[in-house]
Amino acid sequence: MALLSLQTESFRNLSPASLRFSPSVNLIYGANGSGKTSLLEAIAYLGLGRSFRQHRHKVVCQEGKQRFVIFGQVQPMSRHDGADVGISRLGFSRDIQSQETRLRVDGENVYSLSVLASLFPVSVIDPGVFDIVAGGPGKRRQFLDWLVFHVEPSFGALWHQCQRSISQRNQLLRSGTIDDHLLQVWDRQFVELSEQVDRLRQSVFRDFESQLRTTLSDVHGEWADSLRVDYYPGWDRKRGLAETLVEHRDQERKVGHTLYGPNRADVRLRYHGRAVAEIFSRGQQKTLVILMKLTQGEVLAGHSKQVTFLLDDINAELDHSHRRLLAERLTRLGSQVFLTSIERPDPSELWESPPPEHKMFHVEHGRLTEEQTSASGASE
């Protein structure tokens, strides 16, 4: 999907004016605090159901307002047979006082964020994304699960069931007295759900790892050839989860929560047997994360799904060569891109041949103004 238009109400400092975007590349620049990142946050809400900067909805609602609304029109990738593709209308609103969220697709209410997320895959590349390498397993697990969700339609509901099972099991482990028979009942359900989650993760990870190898083959440097990327399910696969839970029951009782299962899964990144985060330079880590994000988009492209990439102030994190690598790869992938910066970007510094459909916007006090580019001038 590509976001064609966006309109917001009472969201951060953004003007309520309707905006129209390029299905290709959108370059947005302005001073700090002008509303660049707020725009990306609003777009992210349509695909993630939340901000990538804040966990609380209240923070993004304008002061003195009780509700914010985000409305967008998205269009699928063009079909190879040349048939027309329809436009979907997505809506997200949140009432701060009642804490009620309303989701709409084509004028109809929907009751799960997964519906919006499946229609509009959004991938964020901002300074925080580099924690995928440097951070804990949770960041990498979230990275993998985003991809599994968009490849395997059954994953979202299945993982939700599994998380509920983990929560109920944890409550039982924390109780003063544990009924062994009851725990065995919960364990059977937990193992069954966990193995289903694991099968889906394994299947998608194999595709990801294979595509990442292809992507890394274009990177010059010994580290790309020697990098090892493995999926760890959250338990010793040779023993199996059921046996692992029995062997560590006393340990789990002491700590009061589940220590083994898909909630402990990880994508392990190693170089000569050591964790990448321990020995890679900051620049190498950034390169790896960029390539991993691009690989997500390439895997989804193989499933006829287009990712909209939100690149927030990457000039502060990436040098010129890495910015060019990222920009060139994204346009080659055919993805829609929103890229923010403080200074007005020069397309010729990002692309050898700037995308003909790219648009340039200047943002000031939450209001975006489209500026004419050489490409738009030529088209006129």
C-alpha cells in the first residue's frame, strides 16, 4: 500500500489541512519542532495503531482537546496485469477521556488494530531502530514478528492466544500454592500454542535469512561474509518445550514467571562466535540494521505487499554513503518513502537519478507546503 492522502484533527501541532503525497518518495524538511516527526507519527498510527515515539495516546493529542483523528487513503501496488486497483480509506480516532479507540476501513467500523496493520505495512527507521542490534532480544523478536504478521495471516490471532496463555500461566506460578495438575493442563495448552507460533516464525525466518544473504552479498567487507544469523525459539529444540518446562518447574516457581517459550525467542546475530553488539563498530551496526530493514521489505515484496518506510532524521545517524545506499535500495524496491531532515535535501545527493515522482515539502508550525521540484516542473 501507498499513502496517497492524510488528514488529521487535534494531532500534535499538525494543521488539519488535507495533504496529498507521492506514492514514491516524499522529502520533508523543516526546523526542529516544526512538525516533521509528528507527521511521521500520524502516518504510523494508520499502520501500527500507535506512535513509534510514545506509548500513551494522550501525549499526541493537542492540549485542551479530548479527541484526535487521523484519516488516510491508501492504494495497493499496481497489478502486473494492468487491472485497476482500488483505494481504501483508513481511519483512527481516540477519545482521551473515555479511552475509547475507533477504527474504520472504508466507512465501516473494525475492531482490531491488526486489520489496519495488515492493510498498511509501515516500517520506521529512526535513531531508536538501531537497538535491534544493540538492544535485548525483545527488540529483535518484535522485528521478526512484524514480518511474520504480514506474511502469515493467522499469526496475529495465534500469538495473542499464546500471550494470554503465558499470562495465565504466570499468574499460577506466582500464586502461593500451585496445583500441579492444573499447571500441567496449562502447560499442554501453552506447548501446543508455542509450537504453532514457532513453526510460523521458523518458516518466515528461513525466507528472511535467505534474502538477507543475498542482500549482504552486495556489501563489501569480510564481516558480511562471516555474519551468522540464527533463530532461537526460546527453548532447547533438542529437548522440546514440554520436557524443558518439566525440568525447570522449580526454577520457574521461584521466579514466578515463564522462563522458556516463544516469549523468549531471539534472532541471534553473531560474528566469529561473538554477539555482533560486542564487536561491531557503530557504523557497522547501522549498516546491518539498514540491510535487515530493507530485507523485510524485499520479503514482503515477494508476497506482493508494499511497505511504506518512514525515515526520521537519518542525516543525524547515517553518513552520506549510507544515506545513498538506503535511498537507492528503497527506490529499487519500489517502496513508498517519507524522509525527514532539518536542511532541505538535495535529491541528487541521494540518488544518481532522482525518482521522477518524488515530492518535496517544507514544514513550519505544523503546516506542510509542497514545493516545486525539477521533476514536478518537468511533468508540467
